Amino acid sequence: MAPEHQDNTYTYRGRSLEELVPRIRQELGDDAVIVSRRETTSGGVGGFFAKREIEVEVRPGAAFVPPQMPEEPGVAAAFAQQLADAQERARPATSPEIDALPGSADVTVDDLFPTPPPAASQNLAALFNAGLAPAAEPEPEPVAAEPEPAPAPVAPEPELEREPEVLDDDEWEEIYGDEEDDDEVVAPEEPVAEEQPTGMFDYLGVAPEAIAEEPAAAWDPPVVPEPEPEPVVPEPEPEPIALAEPVAAVISPAPAPVHGLPPAAIVAAERLVARGLRQGLAEAIADEAIAGLAPLLPASDPKDLVTDALARRIPMHPLRRGPGVVGFVGPGGAGKTRCVARLAAAHARHGVLAVTVVALRSPDGGAELRRLLAPYGVALHAIESGAEGAGLLAELRSTGLVIVDTPGVSPRSTGELRALGTELDSLAPDELHLAVPATIGPAAAQELVSGVRELGVGALVLTHTDETEMLGTVIGLAIDSGLPLSYLARGQAVEAGLKPANATELARDLVP
């Protein structure tokens, strides 16, 4: 850091330009010019722990007057020694700014000058603008800084002893009041002004820095502990669920009540369920009535709205208007034979088309049908196979209405269903109606439709309607399967025992 004089230039060494610029201006003048700079290292062992420094050469300004060395040899040597000692003590290894920093034992050069002051930066730029343009500085590799030994502590000068000042009573009372105490009071000592440097320091313009009492310890980088992995919390095992009800109740829970509906709509939905309609379907119909119809018919009774919504859901089969072949199938005892007789009798008495009945493989050879049709003059043909009746139907189907009765078939008998399907293919009916008794259960109704649907069934006939009020099972079957209802049959009488299905009337029967 001490300046060296070479060829009318002065060399300064320090840890940063910000540190050297104030000294250069103070010692060599404000118009001094930095002509070169370079980075050097000092100290260390084998290239390690070396201290990085900056060395600059400065040409003094025009107003600079170099100090004159005394002519006497002894005085010149003492002057040189004092100059070297002064410069050594001026090194900023320890200074009041360093001691004021927290943890001064770990202070580095970067801590001393985190941000260059604006004045120093401007002065530095002015120096370089007046001199040579500095070359780009390569980024030096980080070198561990060697702790700089602190100079030996200097014993403080002994303070001058002062005699205690004695105050009389009047002065005591004037200063401290009326309190009674010892007469003699020692006044607080006035601080003794420190002696300012004279001689060499005044000439050089360098103020001596404070000397640290203890050497600065070597800086060790803080050890950052590795983050501990977060503990893995095992997921709790699900607790076994105790069944408060019997197993049968858990497997088939009772249907939940309908919420968010007017009481009248809830009552209507409950009546649908009581008449055999499926719980989920009844709730959907009630919700559709309140959410879809009520805004358009705000003055209507919720019960009437539910009835209307149900009627809109029931599919209806269009009635036959011209010549063709109509067949009836179903299990034994479903009432299909009486349906054939009733439809033939109605067209014979009140229709405009000629009516013919064909009995396919009838167990009694068509005797019962002949008895039922005798009062109405309807022709009956009993055949044993579809191939036998194919030629007959080819002549009749274009001129009148042909109604075909088929033998009873079980939906579980694959052989019977296959044989009946082959014969129906030969007869090629235009319409095929499935007779479903109103007394059938939901599971049996689904099984019946699934078994015979491959025969080409296109409509449902609801029979035995006079034997039960649980019409909701077959109505729900029509809604779920998409097979429309064509006729309703009741009682044993031929006349007035068959009528076309009406969705509104069926809905009103389910919601009394």
C-alpha cells in the first residue's frame, strides 16, 4: 500500500481502487493521473492463502511538490524509517470502520466496500479519463485471503491525575439543592483531548488508524447443514366399518326419499312407487314435473304436473289402419289368444277390412279360437308350420287384416324361441305384439322382454289389468325398454275387453 517513486511516477498498492483514490488525491493532487494498474498477490504459502492486491502507477499533478529528504545522513535514515512506519500503520487492516462492523474477525475487502461512494466513483472516472484507458480486467480466480497479522498493541498513555474540586455549602446548594451530604464532591473528570499527530503525519496528510487490540481471526466459510428429508407419514389404515343393519339391508338399501320437491309432488311420487313404478323412475318423473312443467304451468297442482310428466314418458304404439299381418306372442296364460279373438271381433263388427285368423301350432287345433269367433263370422285357419301358412298369407295380407296366434313360449327355453323365430320369419308379420300380464313381477318382466325380443317384438299388450292395480311394473317396462304400449286387455269377455292404450289414462290410474 506504500507509494514507491519510479521515473516521476508513484506506485500505490492496496486492495481496491476505492481505497487508493482518496490517498492519491490527497498526496499527489486532484489532477493526478493513473497511468497503469495491475493485480498482484502477496503473502501466502506455495500459492495458497495469498492476498490479492491492486498496484497502480500515478503521475502527480502540476501542483505537487515532492517531499525533500533531509541532507544529514542520520536524519535521512530516520525520516525514511518514520515514513515507512507511518505508511505501515496507515494500512487499513484495522480501522474504526472495520471495528464497527459486526463480526469484525470475518470482515473481507468486499464487506469494506459493498457499494462505492458516488464521490469516489466520480473521482476515479476523472482520473482514468485524464490518463490511459484501462484494459478489461479478467475475472480472477477466487483465492482464500490470508489473515493479516495485527500490529502489536500500543499501551495507552496514562491519564493526568486531577485533584478533586472542593465545593462549599453555598455552591453545593446552588448546584444540587438543599440535600445534606459530604462537603467534598469530586467533579466529573473532563475528557483529555488526544494528541493530534504532528511532524511527519501532518506533512504526509495521513491520519493514523486505530490499532486493533486482538489479531483478526482467519475467516472460515459457514457450514450450511444439508436439509433433512421430510419424514414420510404413513397413511392411516381405514378402520373397519361396522354394519349397524343386517347384510340384506346394506346390499339392498331402502330408496332415499325425494328432497327439494313440494309435499304434493313427493306424495305423487310415493303413489307411483306404491303402484309398481321403480323408485328411481318415480323420483325422476316428479323432478321433471316440478323443474320442467311447473315454470310453464305455475297455477297447476303438483299432483297434476306429476301425472302429466308420467304421461309424456309412456311410449305409445300407433294403431293399425290398413291391411297387413299382425301377430301376438307370449308365455302360456298371458292372455294372447283372447287378445287375438277380441281384435278380430272388433274389426269384424265395426271395421272396413276383411278379417282372417291363423292359429299356428295350437295345442287344441284352434278349437278355443273357433268358439270365441263363432258369433262374429271370422274365418279361422289352423296351420302346423310357418312354411304352410306362408302361401296362405301371401293371398290374404294385401286384401284384409290377418291376425296370427302363436303357441305359448318360455323366455328361458332357447329351443322353443329358436323354432318360433323360424316360423315367424316365414309368416313375416308386419307387427308383432308381446302379451305381458299386469301381475308379472319386475324381474320376470325384464327376463320376458330380453328372451323374446329377438323374435322381432315391436309393441307390448298389457293384459289382466282387472286383476291388479300394480300397473306400474309393465308401464315402467315400456319406459325402460322403449317398447311402446299398443293395447290394454281386461276380463274374459270378447267384446269390450280390448282397448287401445292411452298414456294419460294410465298415468291417472297410477296417481289416483
